[in-house]
Amino acid sequence: MADLKNIALVVEAVQVLDRIEKEYPVTHRMDIARLGFAYAVREGVSPNSDLGKGSREGGANYGSAGFDPGGKMADMVAVFFADDPLVSEPNRVIENLANAGLILLGRHLDEGKIGSISDLVPNASRVEHLQ
């Protein structure tokens, strides 16, 4: 199977993206979609998870080259999912995880597991301690 040329977000993921865009000061929608990918990786979501499945009609599309311009997300796929058969299609993994991560993030916001997006970023004192 050829790797994807576009990263498609399902309607359910776009609904979470819209919510985050309205509630938090994030400048670019694509950054929120990338946050979904990072959240899925952080939470240990499988690239083959059904969590990110949903309706594509009415979703959003991003060119894969613009979504991961430096290839860093594809590098993460190679590192974190080296044993997964989908590793040869990093854009497909990125798409699956961006969708799953946004949907999961929305659930965790609803459930109160996350109070705000800033809960995902270590505070300054923790960062200084790590340096």
C-alpha cells in the first residue's frame, strides 16, 4: 500500500479540534491536529487503534508534507512503532494517531482527566529540574 499524500481528520476529531481552537489560544488549527498525534503517542495508542475511526465526510484534510514538513513526526513513528507493520507508511500512522489522539483528548477533557491544554506541558520548575 502506498503511503498517504493527505492527512485526513474525521469529523469526530475535527469537533475536538474546533473545541480546543475556541477554548484555548492556539493560533493554527494544524498545530492542534499535531497535538492530537503527540497526545496519542504519549498515551500509548496503537497506530492500528479503532479509536480514530469515524466519518470522513465533513472532516478536514491537510497535505502530509505540510503537516510534517521536517519529517520529525515520521521519525517518531519509526522510533516508537518500529515493530508495527504500518511503520513503512508513516503518514498513515500519523493520520491514525492524530485522529485517535484528538478524540481521546476530547474524552479526557470531558472526564476532567485534563483540566486544560496547559496540563499537558511540564511547568517551568519541572523543566528546569530536567536540564
